[in-house]
Amino acid sequence: MENPPELSVVLVNHNGARCLAATLVALARGTIEPRVECLVVDSGSQDGSWLGVERHWTAAQSLRIDENVGFCTSCNRGAVAARGRLLAFVNFDGCVEPGWDRPLRTLLDEDPGISVATGLLLRRDGQTIEAAGLEVAPNMATYGRLEGAPRGSAPRAPLAVAAASGALMMVRREEFLGLGGFYEALFMFGEEADYCLRVPGRVMLHPGSAIRHEMGHAAGPSRSRMRLYHPARNRLVNAARHLPALAMMRAVVMSAAFDLLTLVAVRRRGAVRAVVRGWVEGLRAMPSERRAREPSERRQAARRLVTFRVAVAQQRRLGRL
């Protein structure tokens, strides 16, 4: 009988004809673990990009879903189909650097108190940080730690962070499935914060692991309708799921202010419709989401958020406010 793989890489693809091949080639060249499989979960692509993935990496196979079910559901289906003890989620529009898997596996193998291991998310040039782990703002938005900083300013040693980017994260498959995986009602955006606030252990960044990310393939440009609708909705959902009542009310007010500032800058009718739709659906979902967590868990989650002042300072530093 064939021995099962040690590591399963789950990669969600949606119309990735322009980027998927390069992602798989980088994984083939850069993955150290020899007992590895890669599940390319195709979520309703229309460009045939899921066909023949094994040509780019012999460890890869495709799992086709006829409709676009979103990042969360696609990841979960990949996790169920996977056979590895360890599970890594890698974006379909990023190229891992050589040896990316070993530091993350070492973190999980050497410390059972770590639930999620992540690496550096870099811009395409490999010299600029997109995220050295994620911070969670008081309105439940996530943003990259050290975003825009030179790579040389990254931590020199593993560091605990609030959340990990789904573009590059490794977990124990058994624990991931035991927690229900990513919360599928979120579809995409905000799922990393939700999952990392639910895990029993720590979330750790290892700077020795990295992926070079080409943003925009999955959800369009930074202020596309999809990137406006889902975050507006999911910030409200996550606030209801994870925060105590007072912190939740603050999160709603801050989300409203954030979205108003965004709409003033964008000034597009389609953008207004996307944000309004997100708010209507998010507010409608909030009452039922209050049952998701216990009061002690909400208090613990609230302590992991950065302050309003820190979040605003980051946005000003990047020229977004």
C-alpha cells in the first residue's frame, strides 16, 4: 500500500490561466518535503486553467467544482480530500521561494502550542513586504504587518502574530478539520482572521519562508466591487462572531467611517452599490452570528486587536488616509 503524503498543498484556482502554471512550477522547484501532494481546487473557472496541472508539477492533481463557491469552501473541500498530516494553503497567484515549507513544518513539529505557521508575503519584486503576518484592526479589517517596508526590515527570528495570510499558511490537517475549517459563510476575505481567532494555539511567522505575490488575479483590483462588497459584509460578520458587545458596536461605527472614506475616494455608483449591499447583508447576519463564541472567547479575541491609533497610523503611513 502506498504511504500517504506528509504534506498536502491546497491551492484554490479561479480563472488562473495567466498565473497558475508559474505558481505550480515554483512549488515543484521549491518544496523540500518529498512526500507531498498538491490539490488544485478549481472554483468555477471558465478558462480551462485546471486542466493538465500535473504537467507543471507531477505532485499536482485537480479537484474541479463547477461553480464558483469561494475561497473558504474550496479550501475546505481540498482539506477533506487531502491525505497529508500537514496542510498548506498557497495562493494561485504567488511563487514560493525555495525551501518555503521546511521552516513552517519545523514550527509545527517542534511546538504543539503553535496552531498556524506562516511566512513572509512579498510583492512581486521579492524586496518589498506585503505582510509579515496580519494585524486585526478594531473594525475587524486585517492588514499586513510591515506592509510597504523593505524586506531587510523583516524579523530575524520567528514571531507571534495576530493572524496569518491565507496566501501562505500551514496547519495540522486534523486540527483544521476539527475546527470546521474556514467559515464558509464568509466566501472570501476575513476568513484568516476568523480562523486564527478560533485556534487553540499561537499563530507564528517564520521569516525563512516566503511567497512572492502578484495581487489582483482572484478578486480584481484593490477597489473592485468584489473587494468592496465582501470586506464590508465580513467585517460586520466577524465583529458579531468574535467581539464583546461594546467592542462590536465600536467596530460597526469604525467600519461605517472606513467605508464612507473609501466611497468618497472612489466616487463610483457601482462601488456604492457594492458597499451598501455588503452592509445590508452583514447587518442581517449579525444577530445569528452572536451565538458563535462564548463570552470568554470574545474577551480573548478583543485583546488581540490593535488599537484604533495604531491602525490609523498604518493607513496614513501608506497614504490611504
